[in-house]
Amino acid sequence: MAGVDSSTQTCKLVIRDYETGALIRQGRAPHPPGTEVDPESWWQALQNAIESAGGLQNVKAIAVAAQQHGMICLDESGAVVRPALLWNDTRSAQDAEDLIDEFALGQDGCLAWAKAVGTVPVASLTVAKLRWFARNEPSNAAKATAVCLPHDWLTWKLRGNHHDINSLTTDRSDASGTGYWAPNSGTYRQDLLEMSFGRSLLVPTVMEPRQSPGYTAEGILLAPGAGDNAASALGIEMTEGDVVISIGTSGVIMAVSAIPTADSTGAVAGFADATGLFLPLVCTLNAARVFDAANKLLGVDRETFYRLAISAPPGSEGLTLIPYLEGERTPNKPFATGSLFGLNLSNSRPECLARAAIEGVLCGLADGLDALQSHGVKINKVILAGGGSRSEAVRKIASQVLGMPIQAARDEGEHVADGAASQAAWVLGGKESPPRWRLHEYLSYEEQPTVWVRERYGELRDLSDN
């Protein structure tokens, strides 16, 4: 089974055994930086990742998971009209606000959107990017016939039918992040798409969780694929009551739920998962790259950064970082900047800055956990995941800031790619539920809570730039 994770920064491929999930081989290739990217670079990275994994010999099924929300517009021949806008491109922030107001019809616009599609528009959603595209590049927009997402496009390319845009497919998890597909009804809201873009566009057919869109040119069975967060939920083997806090390029707090959510504040996105359930989710723009920024300021490597952080006392001796280095999605402050509060002669030390960076990111994620709980999401277990969570320092500080026990994998795997491989096995086998490979052994962390750290962060959070 092959699983692909086409993330913001990298394309990763894992090939696992159908019965046991044992890793057979893997490969990866980098993606170009930036918030708009030519999709052909993703396709080339996928080919390079396949080559670095030794090819797809003996692979029976493959699934692609990818970063959510990105806007790829195609003309009637299937050619890409303009570089794809990625989820972390914030230029459509005002367009999101405009769409909220236009749909309100004199009522509460946020509530109307939440009831319609489970999610209030922000800059990252495809629906806002389409409005920006139509408003700012009308000549290019006039060429667009279809719109799809990164995983849709890569799956379509794997089928080898690069000109028939009517054969585009997606899945419910990725469709739920567009802003014009409703998880509660399982249908597109063409009225919202047309309100955004000014006219209709062809959209991918939404596959059922175990439905295959066809085969690759080499005869490998294709699974429907998924958005990266839904694939990660499969890879971690989440069940109802599990909450995952992922520290990657973005910060993600998500839970599996049997019922859809509709949060009019916009904090909780009412997404669908890849199995037929729902995936209420809170996303922050600023996560592990805040650690990278602090590394650069301190002139140290990542391991030294973590050693410094864990050597500082909880609360960083009063130093608080509001980590909105790239604007922020939750809370919705796309033009905010980071702020450092409480600097004095005592805490002007590398270890305090290192810990303040970690505590700031974790406080933002803790706010997301509170938002999920406020909407009745059941929380039995909290699992820490993502590349930024691999350090013992981050795990221990997380338990302190969150004020609860957490679990983290002993050996952090490629959860998104693993989830895609699991979906491929599920579609190939035709069973009622995805395989339970039990790929990871989890360690538990339970530290003394540091309630005052979050209280001080909460007092300072809204003082940062709007």
C-alpha cells in the first residue's frame, strides 16, 4: 500500500504491508517555498519521492493526502490557469470578510455561514481565494472552468487523464474545507461558490470513503485520498473522544465526532473526516516555525533550543510571546504580528526566550482545545503529534500548559502518509472499517499544571496587532 503526503514543504511517500502495516520503503522530495506554487512542482516532487522510494513495484493501491484549501483553477482543456494559492496565503482576508457580510442578508453572517457549511470563511478557505482571484485577476479568472484542491489534482494526474476535467474527484474531508460543500448534508453549495466567483465552476465529484476514482496509468488502484488532517486522523487511528494536537507548519487541534459542528465565532471549523464521521478542527498559522524563528534569534540549533527551554522555569520568569509571526487564523487576525511582553533585566536570557516561544505556541493551541470543548466535543485522550512535538521538552511543557496528561508516540511517524496508506488498504480490501495496524507505541506525560502561564497569555493576547 502506498500513501502520499503532499504537504506545504515536502512530498512524502510510504509503502506499507497490506496485512501488518509494516514499513517496506519510503521516499521524499522538497516542495518550493512560498504561498503560491505551480502545481507542476508538486507533481515533479511526487515523481522524485516515488523514485527515492525505489518505485511503485508490487504496490496494489495508492492514496494521496495533501494540504487543504489550496485553490487550483483549470481551463476547459485541464491546463492550470495560474499558480495555486496555498492555505497560508492571507491576501484574501478582506474577501472572506466581504463574503460573510454579503451572505448575511441583514442577519448574523457568521452564524449563516456556520449553519450552511459548518465553517465561517477566513483567508485560508478556497471560497475566499476564489473571490480574491475574480476581483484581482479578471482576465485569468475568465479562463477558469474548474476549481479543485491539491489532493484532487494529484489524484487526477495519477489517473493519467490530464485533459478531462469532468473526471476530477475529491473526498468529503477535503471538500469540507472549501467553504462551498456542506458536511451536514453532503452536498455542494453552488450558490456560495457563485456568490464568491461571480459564476459557476465545475467542481470535483465527491467520492464515498471506500469508493475508488479508478486506476493509475500503471494499473494501481486509486483510493479517494483526503485532506492532510483527515489522513492524519486515519494514521493515528483516532476514534471518537480522541483529540490530536499537531505542531507542524501550522498548529492543528482536531477531534473525531459523530455529529457536525457549527461555530458562529469561526474558531472551530466543522470539517468532515475520511470515514463518514466529522472532524471539528481548530487551526493556527503559527506553530513549529515559531521555534525556528527563535532558533535564529538565539543563534542555536534546534536541540540546543530545546535544552535551553526546559532549563528555564515555567512562565519564563514573566516573559510572554504572542506568536503571530505570520498573522493568525485562530483568532482571525491575518495582519497581526508577533509581540514579546514582560521583558526585563532578569529574564533577558536565551533560556527564557526559548521557553516563551514554546509556551506561546502551546497557549494558542490550548485556546483551540477550549473551543472544541465549548462545542460539546468529547475529550477522553489528548495526543501530541507533528514534527514540532518530537522533543521531550515540548511534550513536558505541553502537559504543563494544557494542564492535563498527554500522550505522544515513542517514534514519531509520518501520520498523514500513513493515513493515506491505510485508506488505500481500506479501499483495496473492501472491509467495513480501515485497518488497525497499531503502528505506534505511545508514551504518557503528566506534569504539574502551570495555570498562570495561560492566564497571563490570555490577558496579553488581544494586545497584539489586529
